[in-house]
Amino acid sequence: MSSATPAAKMEVRDLTVAYGKEIALRPLTLDIRLNEILSIIGPSNSGKTSFLRSLNRMNDLDPRFRTTGTICLDGKDIRGEIAAEDLRKRVGMIFALPMPLPLSTFENVVYGARRSGVRDKKRLAELVERSLKAAFLWDEVKDRLSSSAFKLSGGQQQRLCIARTLALEPEVILYDEPCSGLDPISTAKVEESMTALKKGHAIVLVTNNTKQAARVGTRTAFFLMGEMVEIGSTVKMFTAPDDKRTEDYVVGRFG
């Protein structure tokens, strides 16, 4: 196996985020790489979600939002060279709480594809099967695709939302506390899906669960009070971090 550093899919340079006069993120520079999971850990109000939402311009929806610095996707500035709608197809996001649409399981998955003009029934059916398999949900729902998504369990609904995002064929997948309301079995399935999706995608996971970060992260970054304290391989971050604040957080002394 090659030990070469994976290619950077997104490049973040001197990024700052503020809401009005409140600074959420101080100058931050890092790369988001293909074929890896970058775990972002840190206590509440450390800037994790502000960072994540900057990657697909979800922060733009807040009228108080201000930013400096650059974020590039495949070398193109996401604010100046890529339209927000196109960016959000390429950089998909999974939220903390599952938000299925009031439609069938099938129609939830193909919702974005239909809006993009896909009408071929065979293509839609293939898209549903492929996306649900990638979300580790197909075997549980393949015989009730026409049933309401609201009949699924919470864990199944979250994996359905993952499948709906995957149906748009994103290149980068952002997870914002995706397992915060799930039981251990559902959490394990989401993590299994995430690990499989690492092949062929760049993944960023924001989590308050340090054990989850340790389980699935390729690299881990520790945020504190709007600052990235340090970033490194997950093994190093959890066994021999450079900064004592990181050590104190991962061993549970605060947070």
C-alpha cells in the first residue's frame, strides 16, 4: 500500500467565521483529503459546526454571517467560482436529527434526482438500490419502499437521509453529529457506512463523541473556543497529542 498523502479535495486557507460581532472561528488552515475521514472534535461552542457549514455555504443563510479567507474545491473558490446550488450537490450534508420528507422511502431517495430532471424509471430504481445499499439500509427496507418514511425507526430514518444525500452523488460528505440521537446498533451501522464511503469520497465528521472519532477518523482536529488547537493522525491525537489541552479533552478532563 502506498504511503503517499491523499490528494486534497478541499483546501481551507485562513478561514474566519463571525456572526455579527461574535467570532466563531479564528484563522484556520487545513486540507480535506480524498479517501479519508477527518474527525472534528471539541466542546460546545468551539466552532466545529460553523466550520462544517462553511464548507457548503450553509452559513450564508444566516444574515449575520461574515467570513474571510478562502475555501477551494478542486482548486476553485467555492464563493467566487462555484454556484451555491452546484456546491451543495457536490458537498452533501447529514444533520444531527433525521429529516425525512413526508413521502415514501423510494421518493425520499429520488427527490433530488427528480428535481434535477431524472425521469427514467429504471435509472431511478437503480439509484435507490445503490444509495440504500451504500447507507447500509437496503436489506431492511427493500420490501417496503412504497411505505411512508415516517414508519421507519429513528436510526433507519437517519440512514435514509444519508441515502438521499448519496443519490446526488456528492464528492464530499459532511456529517454534523449524525449519531447524537441514535442507539448503539444504529450508530454502528452509520459508522460502517461512513467507513465504506471513505473509498471514493472526502468525509468530514463533527462529533462530540471522542470514542466515535477514534473509531472512524483517519485524521482528527481538535477545536477549542473558535481555534484549531492541533490536527494530526487520529492515532497520534488520541495517544500522544502535542498540546496538553488536546490531551485533557480526549481523556475527559473537560468538555
